Amino acid sequence: MKEDFIHYIWQYKKYNFSNLKTTRGEELTIVNSGNYLQKEGPDFFNAQLVLNSQKWAGNIEIHLKSSDWYLHQHEKDANYDNVILHVVWEHDAPIFRKDNSEIPVLEIRNYVSKEDLCNYQELSTKKSWLFCENQLQEVDAFILLNWQERLFLERLERKAAPIQQLLQETDNDWESVLFCMLAKNFGLNTNGETFLRIAKSITFSLIRKEALEVMYLEALFFGQADMINKELEDNYPKELISWYEYIALKYKLKKPILEPVQFFQHRPDNFPTVRLAQLAMLYHLHRNLFSKIIEAKSLQEIYTIFEFGVSEYWKTHYNFDKQSPKKDKFLSKAFIDLLIINTVIPFKFAYAQSQGKENIEGIIDLLSNIPAEKNNIIEKFSTFGIISKNAFESQSLLQLKNEYCNAQKCLQCAIGLELLKNKK
């Protein structure tokens, strides 16, 4: 039995919906089984269910055994705090949240037909995550290293493409493009496109003029994001509204058409309010950010640039008008690493290209000192003996899986060609 089978029956609803009960005998109705995003965190997001006549909304985690929750150390990961149902094949231990409340468990094997089980096992034996998954460890280390470097370069070129596009749109204003790409990555996957639209709606010369006070930048960002209104009660957002109205009138700003920013699925430290406040602080502290990033030679120099927190109001708030315990809300090392991987490194690469220079060795050296990303693809490769020790290796594997394995380009892959050669 494999966990992916439980993912399959849950995603495609291959189980008996009638008379569902948890292991504690609670009546269970699945309203929405959730979205299978295959990202870091719980397996299914945005699920809805009714448990003993009470409706719940949140995430669902799937395991073979209930005890796998502790085996995978989910109790230490805040990404799993919003799990409302634990779906397992075998219930062997109760699982508790941080507040000591027990997470409901559905032992799914009681609701799966033997026919579906046999059909899936037959189907799964004909498929593979990779065509060469059982032979990966046979590949010569030298060939794998050379191929990794090529894969990484391809991925870097792909990440540099949006930078080049924005440079054309801004008449080669590197500071402006950096602001746009940083805004996108501060928004993460959920709010990235919204943050990018906000950034593109603001002429960067305005950032330069208003960076004297962090409040001015916050007013500008939250105003363009349409996140402040006159119904707010705290004095600080009222000040932001007044200042935004003045800026908007003075510079004839137009609000972009945006999807509402998303708070759901995020830990409080990743709330869009906090991320916009941090972005405002970044540009308040660093007036020539692009040159500082380009001139930074070491990883520590880059970390130093991003060592900051938020303004006084946001130290005690995650949302407007809702006070919380005081916290400086410094950028975490993991978040800074993401900014380096997805923004800083592509900018260093793109700028070197524009100057006719080569800086791949320096970039690889920087990434070799950053931990590998944690996601399903990297974890899956590790089960086949390909373990990423750093971000350079994990970025290469992401390129391999997404652009070659998924597209079945085995004959364009150095690994596939090597294995094919050895079979002759």
C-alpha cells in the first residue's frame, strides 16, 4: 500500500460517501474534498466538511498511518495548524493539535471497494514517476554534475526572462524592475501576481520621493492595494488614508484592477498586510537597493540587506484594527532564502548578461550555501537516491522534472542518453 493511492481515492472520490464516520464515531459529511495543490504543507487545501452537524473549513492531510503525523514532524510545522481532518489507511494513534484538541481521523480503507483497490493497483503498476527512477543511481556522478549545471542555467534563464520583459517596458530602469519582482515574491504564490500589479501601478520615481518615512510608503502600498478605507477605526490606518488621498491627488494615481489579496492558507507572518509592511520598510531603509544587491559579493552581505522588521503599528498587528502580542516580524531566514533564489540571483545573472559578463560560478557558489528547498518534487527524488544538499542542486532537479521528465524528453536528457548508451 502506498500513500499516493489514498491521494488518488480522495482526489477522485473513489470511496463510499454514505454513512462516513470518524474513528471516534462522529458523523462526517464531505462538502468539498479540497484542492490537491501538491505544494509544501497539507495535501488538500480549502476543504469543507460537516462533523456532527458543525461545518468546518480548512485543510486535509493524508497518511498511511495516523502515527506518520509525528514521524513527519507535522506537530512542529505551523503549515499544519489548520488541518481539520486526518485521512489515513490505518488508524494507530490519536493526533493532537498544539492546543491539545484531537484532530478527527477518517480511516478510509473502510469505505473503499475491493474492485477500486484492485483497479488502482493494476493501473499504478503501469505508470512511473520517472521512466528511469530505478536506474538513477547508476548514472555516473560526473555526468550528473555536468547535467545539473546545464539544468540550473536553463532555469536561471527562464527566471531572467520576466526581468528582461520588464526592462523593455520601463526603459531599462533596473531599480523599478527590481521593485516589481521583489513585490511579486513578497506576495508568494498566493498574492504574487496581485503584488506585482500593485508595484507596476506605481512609478518608481514616486517610491524614491516618498521613502523618507515608512508611513508614506505604507500609505502608498496599502492604498494602491485597496486595503484601507474610512471604516477602519485605529488612528494609524486613518493617517494612512489621509496621506494616501494626498499622494493620489498629487501624483494623479490610478488604482489597478486587482483580485482581493488572500489571507487564507497563510500563517500570520505571511499575511499580505505584513508582507506589504515589510516591503515598505525595505525601501525606506535602502534607497539604492539595486546597486547594493549587485555589489554584494557574499551571502552574508545579502542577508544583511534583508535584516529588518516592520513599523511600530505592525509590531502589534497582523490586520488593521486587530491588536496582537508584540512581535518585530523580522524576515525569516527561510523567506530571505526564497528571495535570494527567486529574485536576487536572477537579477545578478540578468545584469551580468547585460554587461557582457559571466558570473555563473559565483552564483552557483552562493546557492551552494543555501539549503535545498522543501517540496514534493525534491522529496520524491530523494526516495530514488538523488538527494539535494543545497539550493543549486534542488533548483536543477526542479528544472529536470518540470521541463524534461514531465514532457518525456528522455532523449534530450543527459541522464536518459547515458542510461540508453549503457544498455547497448
